[in-house]
Amino acid sequence: MWTKTKFTRLTGTDFPIIQGPFGGKLSSAELTAVVSNAGGLGSYGCQPYSASEMVTIAGNIREKTSKPFNLNLWVNDQDDAVKEFDKDRFRKVIGIFQPYFEALGIDPPAFPLPQSPAFEDQVEAVFEIKPAVFSFVYGIPSGEILERCRQLGIITIGTATTLDEAMAIENAGVDAVVATGSDAGGHRVSFLEQPEDSLVGTFSLIPQVADAVKIPLIAAGGIADARGIKAAMALGADAVQIGTAFLATRQSGTSTIHREKLFSKEARYTTLTKVYTGRLSRGIKNRLTEELKDFQSSFAPYPLQGKIVGKLGAYPANSESNPELKAFWAGQAAPVLQYHDAEHFIAAIISEMES
């Protein structure tokens, strides 16, 4: 039975399906609850939120579901280069984007840029909330954090882009691992080597990890329908994590224009870029990604880059302005998307898998 796997035994979910956690305020309590109520594992990306905001978010989710859900954080919450990012470097980055600010008739942000929530504070909220699952990207939390999760009965899931990272996650005592291939939309969450040197495709990565680790293996990237699930499980996955197909549903926290883009011909053409956050991520090609693709090494480090392009209308998710400059995250499987409603999507997956 496709529903009886190491993952479902670990989490108690009915189906080995995880909804990918979206950062950048693209997650929603509604989508998280819909997926969990359907028997999968709903997720919420908490990367942009303070500890107090996370507590409120978890309360909103629990009002909609009593089933297990997952909260996700970024272990490495800022690039090392942030420490050396001074006013002179800031001016140089603003110079790259000045024509766009002038065309929109708006002023660029001022130096210094505001700070973002710190992982050390956010993880304290995880301990307070006690979600069924705590997943993380861009590294592995300390042994103390993992032990605290074990004491509280919180299942931990790490994320790997290479075999070496998957093995490091298992060796650290994490409960399960997501093997995310370069097909996936959003950020390339590598932590042992540079993401540009860690671009392994999903269906090459899955069997490598399956042969090397014993903890439950979750496949992510390029999976948007039952065919992808069957292929991933045939290669050794115990579950799948689906991002773009859930992002495209009306229950997600993204904008109407983003959802429309995911069902358009433009979704056939994705690219890896640092223009929106300073970290390599996959999204739909547009004016900004193409005009500035030769400036990848000149952008501000994460998270400062996002605060600069944010003034151009790239964020927040519910902003409908400046579509040529907005970040439209998408995986390479976007052209096969069919469903605009998460409940219909899950029902279709289950029906196809069981037939």
C-alpha cells in the first residue's frame, strides 16, 4: 500500500504527502489546515515572522485543524557577508537598481536596512507551540535544539540538496530528510557546498539518498501529480513534498497574479536567480531576472537584497503591482498543473494513486 510507509508511521498521517512550506509570507493557515484535514501534512513557512507572530499563526492553524501540521524555519538566517555590508557597498547595489526606482518614481530604501527575525528567537516559539513537526532548511540545528524537540515530542525534518547533506542530517539525529532536487521552485537550500555546485535533479537524488540513509526519505522537486509521486516512490521515497502545485491553489497565501502566472505559458520558462533575495532560487523568468542576470555576484547578501527589491514591488505576496518586477516562484513541473483548489488537487491525487 502506498499509504503505509516509514513516513506515515512516523507522523501518523493518512497519506505520505507534505505540502511544501512557503517563505516570503506565501503560506496560509487555510492551506495548511486543508492539507492536514485531508490526511496529508500541511506546512507553514515561518521564516519571515517573529516568535510572537509564529504563536499567533499556530493558533490560527489550530482553529482550523486538530491534525498534525509542520512549521518550517531557516537555520542559517543571514549570509556571512552581511557583517561586511557597509554604506559604500549599499550604494553600489542601489546603483544597479536605480533605473528601476526612477522608472517607478519611488525612492530607494535608506541605509541601514531593517533587521529580520533571528532563528534563535524563532525556535523558542517552536518549543512553545509544540507542532507535530518542525522542519528546517539551510543547515541543521544544534544538538541541544534537536534534543529539546525530542523531549517535547516534536518530529524533526531536515532538507538536503545533495547526498552528503542527507547523510549529515541523518548523522545529526534528525527524524526524516527531504531530498530536494534542482527542479524545485523557490530557494536552493544547500548548506555544505554552494548551491550552484549542488544542482542535482530530483530523480537522480532520490535513489542516491534512498541507498544511503535509513530515516524516512521525502522527495521534493518536479512532483506535481500522481505520476511524479509514483516515480518518486518507485525510486525509494517514503513520501513526497509538493510545493508549486499547492502554491497555485486559491488557498495559498500568494497573489492572484502569481497563481495566474503558474497556469500560463510563462511557467514553462524558469530560471535560477539571486536577484530577489541574494540567495539562489527558482522562479519564472521576467524582466528583472533577465536584465540583471549578469549581476548575480554584485547583489546584497541575504536577507538585505530582499529589502531592496521589496521597494520595487517584488513583495509582499498580496501586492498586485509591478508584475514585471515581481518574484514568481515556480518549479520546473509547473506546466503540468491542473488544479486551482487544494481540496480538489488532493482528492485527485488520492484517486489516481489508488486506481
